[in-house]
Amino acid sequence: MFESLKRSDLPLIHKAVLRRATSTRPTIWIVEEKGVRAVVKDFSGNRALFRHTAGRFLVWREKRAYRKLQGLAGVPRLYRVLDGLALVLEEIPARSVEKLEREMVLPESFFEALEDLVRRIHERGLAHCDLKRAPNVLLGRDGLPYIVDWGASISKGECRLPPFNLIYRRFLRDDEDAVTKLKLRHLPHRVSSERLRRYRHRGLGERIVRGIRDRLRDWLQKVA
């Protein structure tokens, strides 16, 4: 799918532009082929220095994450990469859960599915690291959760040695806490006392690891 798509064609054949490029953010195009729509994250519109350093690095990282998660329901499919500068991704018919609590209450079944999805992602050796940003969690038209935007993700293989193994475990915990945070917005009475205690816990060792983690995550989020 989208094998004939060229990066140079995007300004001419796109169906919509969800976001124009900024100094550090890619253009987000919507394209269509044979009735199938895709999202294209394209760094080619960024300034040359950023495009050929951080842009290529982020495309490489996100490509690696999507390939690690290939075939996992709840994660968009990666169709292909264009010239090392753009990712062509499956479009999910969905809406962001950001501020969704103002309109509706997500059911318990959604959170059960989201917790299961996060668990299966972790089993594949990957932490998303940015789930607390609600736009990265989607409510599909089928009522199921989807997780997008893997530019800030961390793999277990990158964090084998101390103290990075501890930081990786903290990132896994962050993903789980992000589900708790979202559930507190919709079904606070359904959050167990144990999950709430874990979410609020701030021991000395925890604070040290969180401080290192925050610096690393902030850097990844700035460039992602």
C-alpha cells in the first residue's frame, strides 16, 4: 500500500493538512490511495539542519517502534518511510481523548482494553513515555483504544545497564500511571486504592529516578 507515493507529490495530491510544519514539528498530511487513507508525518518542510539531524533521527526511532509493534491491534500500521524524512501511517477513524470527559464518560471496558494494550506493548519491550499527553490516546469508532505518536518511545534494549534499567522501569510505570490519570477523569470511583497509592507515591529513590527520567523525556518530547 502507498508503494507509488513520493514525498515530492505530497503538496499536490494530499487530501488535507492537519498541521503545517513549524521549526521543530513535521507537516501532517492526509493522503488517499484506492480508497485507503493514511497519515504522513513529513519533516521535509523543516529547516535543513533540523530536518537532516533531529528529523531523520525521529523518523528512524518511530519506524523502529512501529516495526517492533507490527501486527498489534491498537497501534496504527506503518506503511512505509519516504526518503528517511516521512512516515506513512494508517489513519485510525478515531478522536483524541483529550478533554473528552467534558462530553462523555468513557466506559470501564475502554480502560480494561487500554490497560491490556499497554501491557502487550510492554511485553514487546517498549515504553511509550508520553501517554499522559491525552492526544496520544484515541477513542476509535469501534469503542476501542488506540495509541499513536511513538517518537519519544524507549526500548528495553536501550536501557540494559544501570541506572538506565531503573529509568526504563520508571517509564513503564509512567505508561501505567497515565492510564490511571485518564481513568481518574472519567471513573474515579473505579480506581482501586492500590493503583491510586502507586500513582501518588513519591519516595526518595522514586524522586531521584523520576528526576533523571524527566530530563530524558523532556528532551525527547521537545524534538519529537
